Amino acid sequence: MNAHDIRTVFEIFHRLNPEPQGELEYVNVYTLLVAVVLSAQATDAGVNKATRKLFALADTPEKMVALGEEKVRELIRTIGLYKTKARNVIGLSQQLIDLHGSAVPNDQKALEALPGVGRKTANVVRNIYFGEPTIAVDTHLFRVGNRTGMAKGKTPLDVELKLQKKIPKEFLRHAHHWLILHGRYICTARNPKCDICPIYDQCGWKEKKPRQVTT
């Protein structure tokens, strides 16, 4: 996919959805961070179902620590890896209190130093809440980058760095959401919906399904 095609792709995404939104529910930057940590290897819908009760009881690091790991574990037990995630939620909450005055920092290294927070999670929080032009590469985005030819890479970091260089600056702010939503609902892992793909003409996937010609 060349530079002209990539620009066209994001012009199309922008026209169809000018202000894309994430699907995780949160009430402040702290609960966003917790929700993203919980979303690893889980669906946003499943996380939202659990966090509605959790965030009603604890929407600050102090309240979460006071709630305790056992109660957190009980509230999120429907989410995969809930035991480890409960421990990380309490750990990151305590670290925010001890090192950051209970505030979530807009700093990549500081975020990645928190328990359970990796590069992808930090990128999501900085993009959604702080408006930074970061790109968080999940399985959907990794697939879209490789399949379309927009940014081929063997690792999520490879894809992220290539996209940062290739996507026109005016589209970087929302690129993360557009690509994830495209991978989640159109360019799916199995049976991608090529017949309704808005970027079909720009896509470089050699195996894309031919469109049906109507008469």
C-alpha cells in the first residue's frame, strides 16, 4: 500500500466516522487505565459488564486499595486471568498513590512501570484520555496492518513504528480507533467482510474476496 493509498484510506475512515470512540466504559482517567488493564485477552463487552459494579465502588486508587484484592477478584471473576488482574489493579493503584500523588501520569515510561501495564495499555490511555497520537497495536490492528499491506511487521512494535511513519499526521490522533474498529467489524480474522469493506480498492491483500457485480 503506497502513501497515496494510505492517505485515501484515512480520508475514507474520517468521512465515515469523524470522531471514533473506544468501547470500554470509564468515568475518569484512573478507571480508564484499570479498564484497559482488565481488557487484555478479554472482550470490551465482558470488561464493561464487570467494571460497572467495580467502578461504582472504587473510582480512585485509594478506594480500590481499600476495597482490597479479594473483593476486586470477586467482582471481576467473569474476566479471563482475573486473579492476576486483581493483583495488578491493587498494585498499580498503590503505586499511583505512592509515586504519582494518585494521578495517572501522561508519561509512557511511568505508565509502563505500573503493574500490569505494558506498551499497548499505556498507548491506549495516552491516546484516549490525553489525546496523544499514539497507536496501540492489538490483534485487530496487527492483522489489518499486515493483511492490507499498510504496515507489515512480525511484532506489534514493528507495525506500530511503521504506522507512525506512514500515517499522515492529521489522522494520527484517531488512527488507532479507526484501525481497531475496522479489524473488529470488517476485516475480521475469519471470513472478512470484503463485500462491504470501505477501503477495498486500496487494500493490498492478495486473497481478498472479489466483489459481486450487480446488474
